[in-house]
Amino acid sequence: MFRIAVASGKGGTGKTFVAVNIFQSLIKSGLDAVLVDCDAEAPNAAAFFTKKLTGTIAVTQLVPVIDESKCVYCAKCHEYCNYNSIFILPPVKIIKVIVDLCHGCGACSVACNYGAISEKPDSLGTVSLFSEKDRVSIIESRMDIGVMSAVPVIKAAIKQIDPGTGIAILDSPPGTSCPFIETVATADFVILVTEPTPFGLSDLRQSVETLRSIDKPSGVIINRAGLGNNAVRDYVDRQEIPLLMEIPFSKKTAEIYSEGKILAGTDPAFAGSLVSMVQNIIKDHGNSSYKR
Amino acid sequence: MEIAVISGKGGTGKTSITASFATLGGDVVLADCDVDAANMYLLFNPVHDEESVFVSGHKAVIDYDLCTSCALCMNYCRFDAISEDRGRIVISEISCDGCFLCSRICPEKAITMVPDDKSRMYSGSFRKGRMVYGRLAPGEENSGKLVNAVREKAKQTAAQYGLETIIIDGPPGIGCPVISTISGVDRVVIVTEATRSALSDMERAVEVVRKFSIPAFVIINKFDLNESMSKEIEEWCAGNNVVVAGRLPFDRQITEAMIESKSINEYNPESETGKKLRVIWNKIVS
């Protein structure tokens, strides 16, 4: 299997647009592919397709439950917790778990010498599986509202990829922090989608530097080409980063996307260029296959 | 008054609109809380007079002179960060959550927790007042702690310089940094655009804002890219008691202004977008 992450430092550059169009084009040309929406805070990829929901997986973490009849208010659990999620006032015998801050590390249970802490699962989100012809083709991670970190849900979604699949397309979360790293770390190649504006350039630069620090090969797609200036092109040239494609700005494209439709479905030339782009990436990087 | 601008979906024009608000009235404190992609400084070239180190978390590091490869840490780690590779215990920097548990239970005291200290917070002046912004180092956990630090600094700055308005450019998404951005503010502005994806992300953002009972205002940007979609967003807002503060057309001048390091209201205040933004701003602060 070959895994391609589609990412962007800046949000809204067309990352999901590129991911769904690549996926659609691969499938249409008879290739075996799976689309994984790792943007768990704002998952939008599955909505472009009409595939059948064939399974859901609840993602939970274990949070502490304190048995106050056994607690001696020694505050050791509070001391062990690095996330300030145990609130304790020993003189007045008050102890409370602040579940929203808990990362489920289990340190408090290890700390407690009185058997006062047990654990229960707490919901973080859902992984949904969408299938076609008995085969999972879209995996969506969706974080619950109010949850702090998307990372556990993203991890759970990536775990669902069948290693027998030919190509996995990972729609990555924006930014360059934990959720982004978690997604791109598992990929063989990263497609960075940017736009030719000062904000686009600034965020692209940060993404490129981050990917270099973890030795991840990448290439760039400039979306909405013609809208801003040439600074992004100059940067990509100077840094010798492969420019994979330029997608010209068009109101028509923006309109098709805004309706939740896929351009590659009605534009065979665009679909064809996406398929050959992916085939070239695999040809050049196919031997660097990710292992964990 | 503290006003936070968020979006759910990225790239809806949140930062450009925030920049416009910052240049519409008197001097303000501008806080860039999109610490993952802090871009506001590109428009305003602030002169920073203060830089501080921000520790975003910790990472576990093994001292191999002490490690006996007992693998106890591996059994305790809930983040799949510790594995064994040919008899050697390895900690993945990417997966480590910095919970300290392995360092506490290691019988050989072979694990130390090293602070992540590459992130920075800056404060300084710009042409419309004071600016505070954070820059999170790549790969560090955006736990909202840096957002809290930026907001705290912005409040101090407002008091120190006698500035009444704090405008916050928030991060995309609905996670921890967004929650830190909006908790306790007086107004939340949600910038959306006329696409199906943006509507779905806006619905999630509104739900987060609801948890804090803060008045929310929606701005539909680029409404003319799909007017029926824009109508659908307005209908959703009407049905969910969310105020639509205004609609803005798709406008290439926003990008032109950005290239000139200006907000649209500095670049062309009499443009349709400029005028509309002035009306929207007055609605929000009234």
C-alpha cells in the first residue's frame, strides 16, 4: 500500500477539494483506493460521496472515577496528573475529576495507594466506515464537540485502513501541530496544497520546514493560481520542491465545490491529470514504503 | 470589550476580516490566537518589544546508560509512544503526550522529561495600537495553553495602555485552542463562506459557542459564489437563533490588499466590501 497525505498549513486552501478529487479519479480509473478523512475537527470529505455507512467505531479514553469512601485526600493523584484534571481541597475533603482536561494517561490510578480510583470510558469521537461493494472505501474521523484533542480519533481512523488496499489518500487536518504530525507521519508522501497569497506562502513555508524535520518527501499543488502573486512559485523553485500541479482560479470550480460536488466527476481531463500525478509520485517514492 | 473571530472551516477569510475590524476604529489590542498559522503580523509588521519563551509541554527522553530494557514504561504508556526495537526501548517524540507517567514509574530513573521550549510569544506595537501574538513551534501540542497566554498578555496590555477593545483572531476547527479563544469573551464572530463544507463546520462551531452562552454573529463571506447555498446558511441561522451580521461578496481586492500588507479598509475603504465591513462592525460592537 502507498499512503499519500493531502495537507496544508493554512486552512481553506483546497486540501479537501484535492483529496476528494484524487480519490474519485483513482476509483473511476479502476484503481484500488481508500479515502481517510483525518480532519476530525471539521470532517467534510465523506459528504461529497453517497456511499453506504456500514460501521461506526466509538473512540473513547479511560477517565478516572474516584470512590470517595476509600479516598484519604492525600493528593498524590493530583500531584501525578500533569493536566490539572484532578481538583482537590484536602482540608475540606473535596475531590473532583475535571473530565474535559483529562488525557486518559492513567497516572492517577498508578498514583493511588488506596484503591480509590477506578476508570470508565469517556467518548472522544467516532470513526465511520463507508463502503461500496463490501469494501470500505471511506473512513471518517469525527471528534466530539467539546473534546480537546483530535489525535486519538485520528489514530483510530488510521488504524482502520486495510493494509491490502492499493492507495490510501489521507485528508490531513490544517496547521503543523500534533494532529497534522500524527497524520503525515504515517504517509509515504505529502501533497501540500497552497494558494498564491502571502498567507498561503507563510503557512506553506512552515509546513515545508516541518516535513523536512521529519524527513518526509513532499510536493506542492498551487490552487487558485492567478489569484495572488508569484511569490509561492518563486519559493517552490528556490527550494527545489516539486510543483505537482497548478489549478487555476475559476468561479465555476468554486461553485461546483460549494455545492458539495466533485469537479473530476465531470472533467475527465482534470481527473486524468490527477491520476497521472499520483502514478508519478508512486513511481518516484514507491520504495520508501512506510513501516511502523 | 473582547471580540473573538473564529470560523470552524479554515480559509473563509477570518484573518482578513479581523484585520479590517482592527483598522476601523480607534486604537485596539490585536491578539493573534491562530498560533498554528499566525499570519496577522504579515499585514501589520508589528515592532515587537517583548519576546517570551513558551513551554508547550514535555517529552520523555531515555538515558540509555541507565535503561535496563525492562519495558515497564512500555506497558504503562497509553499513547503507544514506547516500543521495543531489537532489545532497545524507544520513545516516539511524535506520539509522546508528556504525561510524565513513564518517568515516575521507571525503577532505574532512566527517563527524564524535557520541556518543549521552541514556541514563542511576542508583544509590540503596530499602526493601530498594540499587538500580541504567539508562534507555536511545528509539531508541538496546540493545547490552548499558548492561546491562554496570548489572551492574558492582551488583557494586561489593554489595561496598561488604556485600550478598551481587544480583537482576537482565533484558530480554525473546534478543538482546545478554539475553546480557549472564546471562553469569557463578550462577542464571538463566526466567519463562514457559501459552501456546503463551511456550513457543516459552522454548525459545529455554533454548538461550541453555545456551551459558553456568548452572543454569536455570523458573517457569510463570498456569498455570491453560491447564492442558494448562502440562503441555506441564512435559513439555518434563522432557525437556530443565530444573528447574521452581514454578507460579503467575493472580492479580489482582499487578496490585493493582503499583498500590499493592508486590510481592505486601509486599501480601499470605499469599496463595497470595505463599506459593508464598517456596517457589520458597528452592528457587532453596538
